[in-house]
Amino acid sequence: LPVYFYSRFIFSESYLAKTSAPLALNLYTAVHNPITLRGRIQLCLGVLKNVDNRPLLSDVVSPIVSIHGEEASLVRPLHAKSYVDGRKVSKTIHSALTGVGNRTCVVMVKG
């Protein structure tokens, strides 16, 4: 898949209607971008608080490996349910990547 396929998971529909996906990604990942890593995290947190991305997960036909930290704030453990609803659940990353169909493996880590 081309990298810009994932732009719909990062940017709003209204922004992508005005800006092409490749340009949006180029602007977001530009080396000279003054937005710090902490600033990017804050942008992502803001999106997660205001845009419900769960309906988009059903469109993902590739395997999903979802890693959740016990104390994470960006993708919290309670979000794991959204990654497995309507998908085949795999117990290992290997089985998610080698299985047939849309499979999800949820990995819980300390921290």
C-alpha cells in the first residue's frame, strides 16, 4: 500500500478535501517542521478526543498489531476492544501477520 493510504487515519476528511493526501503527509513529516515530538503527540491526543476513528478500523483489511501500555495516554488499554470488534483475533503477532483475513493481535506491555 502507498504510504498516503494511511493519511485518512491521521487527517480529517475536510482537510483532505482541500489538500491532497501526499501533500498533507509531506507537510506533516517535513524535516524542517517546527512541531516537536511532544507537540505532535498533543495533536494526536486532540484528534482522538474529538474525532471518532473507530468506524475506519473496519475498512482496514491488513493485519493490525495493537500495542498498549498499561499507563499509556495516547492509545489506552480500554481502546483494545475497538481494534478487535468484527475482526479475527490472533494470540501472537506471527499468527496475525500470516493468517488469512483481517486479523488483530493486541499486545499489552508494562509502562
